[in-house]
Amino acid sequence: MIQLLLLLSVSTIACILCNKITAKIGIPMLLAFLCVGMLCGEDGILGISFNDYQLTENVCTAALILIIFYGGFGTKWSAAKPVAGRAILLSTVGVFLTAVAVGGFCHIVLHVGLLESLLIGSVISSTDAASVFSILRAKKLNLKYGTASLLEVESGSNDPIAYLMVTIVVAMMETSVSAGSVLYQVFAQIVFGVGIGAVLALVVLFFLRRFQFDTSGFDLVFMLAVAILSYVVPTMIGGNGYLSAYIAGIILGNAELSNKKNLVHFFDGVTGLMQLLVFFILGMLCTPTKLIGVLLPALGISIFLTFIARPLVVGVLLTPFRAKFSQQLLISWAGLRGATSAIFAITAVAGMEAAGSVTLKYDLFHLVFCIVLFSIALQGTFLPWVSKKLHMIDDSQNVLKTFTDYTDEEIIQTLQLPIHANHAWIDQPVSSITLPPDTLLAMLIRNGKTVIPKGNTKIEQGDVVVLSAGNCQQTANMQLSELVIDGHHKWNGKQIRNLNLGKKTLILMIQRGSETIIPQGDTEILAGDTVVLHSETT
């Protein structure tokens, strides 16, 4: 036990240190976790013999539940909605076409049996969200045309479809399966998966809005249990547990939850640990000497998948939506294979080992492991470079804003505006007040009490209006200036709508004695006013 704890602690520290190194040289950190695991494995420095597929499947399944749940939890639906249709098409029809294309290549070119070929295609048919977004987050790369959100939804939702195909093909290899049973399995997996995930999430929301946790941290444990429950319940009745976990995560992640920031930090840490654990244990399970026997077929499959199958599938599905060619190329390149493919390979091997009646031409796990290594090393390393060359990087936004777990928001500035006698806002409802761009009326302070205003809330004399505004994203090109108006100034006595300000200048406010005025078109500028100008410089 002591040796195991020592191994876990040392390997975890090693993985974290490797993350710092890989971030500097541009190699995906997940590749480093695999390498650390391989160094600890049978052919590595420590020489630990580890070949327990059943234990690995159980550990990786538990980790994958949390990873997929948090994948849904972190999906910002408002950002994903415009591209959701295309993303779901890629995660369903795209997964099927990819599996068939790779299966056809294996059967025709590598002379592998038909069902084994389809199994290989199914196992590597899904893209890996953890691999893609660990790179995008690390480099803080946002992509044009909603591509980041599209990749996020696709890679988060295609794992359940790939798992469904893997289970069907394995069942066909073990026993004779009728068309009716296959159709029912597809129906049960999808309907029970979506239905139970949605219902469970709604029940949890109903509960949380009427229940308060008395002990700090119990809400985190509760949500962790919900994530596991969303997988277990549909799985017990033949549904797709991964799909259920993803749907539950989306609904809960986009709902208003108390203490959501702590939930985000909690799941961010847990799923980070799960990813580390999965890639480390996969690295330990891998025997590098066994990779030699599958190196050539794995390389052939990788090249076909990366440069032929994936681009063709993306082109066929996205061209009718008039997606730009550069976007299609980047989506094709960003289709990384990761831990889920290796986990599904382990699931298939463990199931066939239990049946004891199926033999495969290739060592499925090491074949898929080699493909994953190739994908992360090549596609993952050059993803930022390819994005730049295709002019797909959007510098105006941060990719983290496509996630509901984005908490590193820009600093919010506030301004307290006292409402004195004769102020133009007195007796005006909040909905009728014109504010400067990107400014919100956050609250009112009335008689020492805080009032959260609604559209029909009227402002009264003596109120203190609290305005909030985010920092300008391009502060280097913006400047504020004050202009004092005397009796001879050309603006004296003129309304704002009659001023020639230019396209890149606007009047933020006017200071008139002790009164601060938020200007409107008919506001007249008077001698003695101090006008605050907001200008964009070139």
C-alpha cells in the first residue's frame, strides 16, 4: 500500500511538472501524462507490470463519467446554440461515416475481418474534448465563426454515439444479433439516455431551488453524486449513461445555481485530476515493445483518418451550411483522438476477454494507443500553427468565454450617481433611460437600502444609481478626455444631436456643478459644463 501511494504521489507531481515544460515547448500536456505512465510501466524505468484491463476499464469509466458530465456543464448554450445543429450532425452522422470509412480502409487495405474493421473504426470515430480544449485553453485561442463552440459541442457529444457503435459491434462479434435487437438497442440507448439525463437534471434543479445545504461543501458532493447517478440509472435499463451524463451536465451548467463558482472550481480540479489519472494509467497499461507490432497499421490508419476520412466527412456535412473552406480544414485538423478512444478499446477488449470466444488480428488497445499518440503529437502540437495559417484565430475574444465555467472575467467598474433635485431621471422608469454603451444600471441605493431594479422601477430624488461597465477590451486604442465649456465655446447652447463628434467619439457624461448628466440627443450643453469624451485612436 505504501509503495502504491508513493507511486501515485510521485507520478502526479511528475505529470504536473511535465505540464509546465510542455506548455513552454508547445507539446500537449496530455502527451506528457502518457509518457510518464509509460516510463512507470513494464518497459519503463520502474518496470511495473500492469495488464489488468478490467481494473483499467472500471477506473477509466468512472473518470470518463465526470469528464463527460463536466463537458456538458461547461458548455455555454448561448454561445453553442448558433452552431449546435452542425455540431450535432458531426457528432452523430459524422461519427457513423467516420467509423464506416475507417472500417472500409482496414477491411480493404489491411485485410482485416469486416466486424473487426468496423470495431476499429467505431473505437476511433469520436474526437476527444479534453485533448482539443486543453490546447485551446492553454493557448487561449478563440476561433472565428463560432468554431470553438462547434468543436466543443461536437467533441463533447460524440463520445456516447461512438460508445453505442462499439457496444453494438462487440455484441455482433460475440453472438448472432438480429436487426430488431440492434434497432431496439439504438432506440433504448438514445431515448433512455437523453430522457433520463434531462428528467434527472430538472428534478435536481427543482430540489436545489427549495433546499439549502447547512454544511459548506455538501453542495459539491451532492453535484458529484448527481453526475454519477446520471450515468448509473440509464445504464441499468439499457440506456446510454454517457449521453445521459452529458445532457444532465448541459442543463445544470446553464441553469442559475447558487455557489456555481465553487462548483466550477471543484469540477475543474476533479476533471483535471481524472484526465491526469486516465492518461497515466493508459500509459502504464501500454507495453512499448508491443507497439512495434502494430506501428505500421496504426500509422496507415492515422494518415487515412487525419488526411482523408475526417476532411471528407467534415466537407460532406458542412458544405451544405456554406461553411468556409478554412473553417472546414481547421475542424478536420482539430479532430484529435484521445483518451476516450483508448478507453473504448479497453471496454471492447475486456468484454471479449470475458466472453472468451473472439480473437482479433491486431492488439486492439495498442493499435488504438498508437493512433492516439500520433494524433495528439501531430495534430495537437500543430493546432495553434494551423489555426494561424488558416487565419482562423479570433483575437477579439477569449476562448474561455465559450464555457460556462469561465470565471476570469474582465474587471467590472462601478459608478455611483446621486440623483439630486431636478435630475432628468426623476420619476423615469429604468426601461426608458438611455445609458452609455456596455453600461448597466446594476442597483439603486434608496434610504440606505439596496434595490435591484426592474424595467418598471422608477427612480426617485435622493436615490444613488449604481452603474456598472466592463473594461474596454482594447484599452490601448481608447482614451478619455475632459472638455470644459466656456461662454465662447462653439458647443455652448447646442444640443448633442447637432454636434459633429465624428464616428469614433462619443460623449459619456456631462458634469454640471454637483450634478452628473448621462446625455441624450436633446441634452443641451451649457457654459460651465465639463464634458467627458470617449475617443478611439488609430
